[in-house]
Amino acid sequence: MENKLKEICRLSLDIFTIIKEEYSIYLSPEKGKFLANLNIDNFYKIINKASLPEIFFMGDKYYLNSYYNFNNIEKLIPFLCLSSLITNLNPLKIGLIEVELSYLKNKYNLDIDTYFVKELEVANLVNEAMLINVPYKVIFKESDSDIFSYLTEELGSNYAICYNNVSLAMKKIWGNRNYFKEHKEIDYLEVIDYIYTFIINKVK
């Protein structure tokens, strides 16, 4: 596990270098300070407890539970790095993080796999329908209510309501599942239909 941790830290350092370049202007003072003072050697802590989740973020570090299998954790590292700068993580924000990782993959030719495929599908639609022309990356807003206020100011209440309804619906579908487990049974079809209806009504 020690060699694995060294590789994780090396990869994380590369990702955070790119994140600083791309997203520093969007960070709150608190998150900006966190990023500026980040010590990558202390960013991960290995634990071994069957009663705890595989991966969780607490305080300023990720806890990796070696009770579980971490053979493919490298695929998750870009997501873990960017999500450490996001408060109040939820399924829609997870999808929007994947949108940003897709952008970074293309811009920097990175070897990044999409982990949250279904959330990305919804987030791509949300991004194209309402976020593509706003200057601020809403994932860095602290809460859905902050995003609602921002989208109302930038685009109008209809857009803000749509975003909020999508986020609430995704949270309800997700329930209490662990974010870092694959959930093939999750189905966002109703949410996708709702977004398409919003798009169709918008262009009439």
C-alpha cells in the first residue's frame, strides 16, 4: 500500500497543479487558503476499518480504507482532488465535476476516466441548457441556495428553478448511497426528460 500511496500522491500533485491554474479564481478565501497550503504528503491517510466507508473526506484530507480493494483508485484521483474544493457535494455537483474533468482531459491530454457516468450525462445537459454562458463555475458555490440566487441574477428565475429541481430530484434518487460505490441501479431518466422539456419550452 505504501508504493500505491506514493503513486497516488504523485498523480494528485500533477492534478492540483492544473487545478490551481484553471480554478483558483473561483475559490472562496477558505478553499483558496486550503489549496495554497496543501501538503500532498498529508492529503491522504490510510485506515483499516470494516465499519467505515471505502473513501471519505474529513477536515482537510481523504481517508482511504485499506479494508477494501484499491486496485483502480488511480482512476478516481482527479475526481478526489477537484471534489476536495467543493462544499456540500451532491449528485448534480458530482456530475458537474465530471464535466470539468472532461474539459481538463481534452485540454491537457490527461488520462482520466469518467467514474460517475450517469451523473455526467445529466450534468452535460444542465451545462448545455443553462450554465454554458454564465461566467462563474457554479460547483464552487457553497450551496444550492447560493446557486439558485446566482442563476436567478444571471439568467432569471426559470433557469434557477430548473437547476434546483434537477438537483433535488437527483438527491432523492441517490438517497443515502455511498458516493464511491458503483450504483448501476440508479436511473435518472425522469430527470433527463424534465431537462429536455425545459429545453424545448425555452426555444419555443
